[in-house]
Amino acid sequence: MGEFIPVTDLDALEEAKPRVVEVGGRELVLIRWRGDVYALRNICAHMSTTLSLGTVMGLRTGTVGEPAIDDATPVISCPWHQYEYSLGDGLCLTDAGLRVRSYPVAVEDGKVSVDLSGHRAGRRAKDPAAAAVS
């Protein structure tokens, strides 16, 4: 495993609002969602535009006329062409051939750290404050 680099305070992250940080020469977008913190490269794989202006929401499921939202599966939607990416692993839900780089995140003592050495691989960093509330 690589080294976790401190990037921000947990309190600096607002729920479902992307925040851009620069780490090791890379621009990342951090997202706090339902007690978890996610880190993705701030580049849409579709047209190389920024993801940080995108919308964060639960995965849209269901059918026409009976829509549903799966809050357990958060996504970010690119503001330009609405390509959706899973926050958990960076996979594109709009085009299976695309992916955004995702990074492991650790939250400890109110500090958010990111490991640039590898992909997130489905791990989530729990926000201890949110976990205590739920």
C-alpha cells in the first residue's frame, strides 16, 4: 500500500458538493456523501472536462414513470454531457468503456488523506461523525 497524503479537513467538505484539491501535481475532486468521502481525478473521461462542477446524487434506477434513487450508490454527473461516474470506483455508467481514476481515502482525527499510489477498488472511508449519527 502507498502513502496517505493529508489534503483537507473533513469539516471543509460539504455534503454532496465537490471540492477540488491539488495533490502531488494532480487535480482531484473530493466528495462527502452519506458518511463516506470519495476522491476522483477531476477529469471527465468522455471529453477531458472538469468534473468538479458536476452534480452528485444517488444512482437513478427504476423505470420510466416509476423512477427511483439508490442513495447507497453515489454518482457524479459531468456538467457538460451528463456522463455519470460511480464515486466508489470511477466506472462510467453512461459508457462502460470509460473510467475516471479513483483513489483510496482515509479519514482520521478530522483529517482527510488520499493515497495516490492505487485505485480505490471499492473501499470507502467512513466519516466517523456521520457514522455516530446514523
